[in-house]
Amino acid sequence: MNMNSLLPRRWRAKKEAAAHAEAISDILETPPIVPKQDGVVLFSMIGTAVLLPYLVAVKSLWHNLQRGRVAILDDGTLTAQDKAILAHHCGDPEIMRISDVVLNEFPAGGTWERLLTILDRRESEYWIQLDSDTVTIGEVPEIAEAIARNRSFVFLGGEDASVGPLPLKEFRKRFYPDGPAEGHVQARIESRLDTVDEARGWKYVRGCSGFAGFSAMGAGRPLASAFLTEMKRLIGEDDVTIWGTEQVTSNFHLANEREPVVLPYDRFMNYWAEDWGDDTAFVHFVGTHRHDNGAYILASLQAIEAIKQR
């Protein structure tokens, strides 16, 4: 029996994260990003605990995209040493403090500050939201084309969402044929979207906010604020603070952009402890199965080797 399996999940996760960081430490030996002031921003919210995985995430994306500058939202835990490492490897990135994000009517935490920063700053630049538990393992022409056409892009939550954005009533009928659901906050909201006034003309897509492209000159906070009001009606004012409401709002925002690009799920995927195909370019190692089968380490080492050979 694997004795690790007997540990409480939080202990096991901490142990696995430490082993992962040690395995990918060679990311510190790769060439630094040379940022470009080309209207593209690679943006993440991070803290000291994910410094090395973040470097793999951002450097592997930049290596395959060759676009953009780096911006970071400090979750409040980055140390002076962390910032020195980031300055070297990410071309002296812009680092913002989470405490400086003005919330107004929006909830605190749950990555809301990340989304609000993008909505506040996207007027003249294309912002790409990138989670630290992602690895780009191949070329990403779909992203380059979305940027070139200034079209937002959606990273799908699963294969079943490949249909893309749908009118709210149609979305509910397709994904929740039995009507309102309970349980996870995302299901609670999504299964009640058909009660929103059709006159709004809104759409929704089941995406994943771990990777998202927000085109320049797109909608800012007012659209998110209108949707927040609807979420309060759907699930109650207190529950809009639950982790997951930001992702639903991000999905909603992107679904209502001008001609959003829906990334093909076979090439841009979430890892659910299953092998990916030879053509897969991007993998998000979601928390549930992040360290299963050593796949996250293998993908990271593959990316590190590619960056070294640049």
C-alpha cells in the first residue's frame, strides 16, 4: 500500500507540491523571457507557494507564443526574493498588489480581484489570464490568430462544452435538462440561467478561467456587475462570495464578447488522469488530479527542455 494515500488530502497535497517544485527546479536554468511591448499581456495571480510552477507556465506559453509582456497580481505572499527571481526570469514584470484592487460591489477573494484587474486594464491591450498549474507543450497558432484578430478566446471546461456559447435558455436545456440543480455553486447558477430575461440577449459557455483571452477594447466592469446582480437573484447575496462564482462570471463575459474563439478541447485540455494526444498543445493540471501519474512533472520537464533549446 502507498502510505501517502493514507495522509489527509491537505498534507498529501503539500508533500506532492514540494516534490513537484524540486523536480522542476531546472526552470531556473532556462533563458529569461524577453518581453515585447506589442499589446499583449500574460497575466497571473500568484504567491510564493507556486513560484516555480508559475515560471514553467508563463515561460512555456511565452516560448510557444513569442508575444507579450508579463504582469502579475501578488496574492500577498510574494517575498523580496521571489520578486527578484521574477524580475530576472520575466523581464522585470509589472507586479500589482491584491490589496490595491478596488472591489466596490464585487466579492473579495475567489480570484475576483484577478478578473476585475483584467476588466479594468483591457482597454488598450489583449490580456491573457494564465493559471500557474498549466503547461504549454506545443505551438499555439489558435492563440496567435485570436490575438491578431483581436477576438477573445475561451478555454473549455470539458469536451461537452465544444458547442460554444449558447443563449441562456438553450444552455440550460442542453446541460441541465432536469431543471435547477443543487450542490456546487457553478451548477446552481448555470442550471438557473434560463430565468434571466431573454431580452438581455445574453449567452453562456462552460469554460475554465484557468486560461482565458480578453481582447483589447472589450467590455469592462458594467457587464460583470449586471451579471453579479443576476447571480445574487439566482443563488442569494451571501453565496456569490463562494469560490467558483468568478469562473462563472468569466465564462459569461467571454460568451458575450464579439465572436469569441472556442479553443479545440483536444489541443487545449484539462487533465483528468488520462493521457493526452500527440497534437495537444496546452494542459491545465486541475487540482483533483494535478499530481496523478507523474504527468504534471513529465509535461513540465518536456517544456523546460524545449525552452532550453530555444
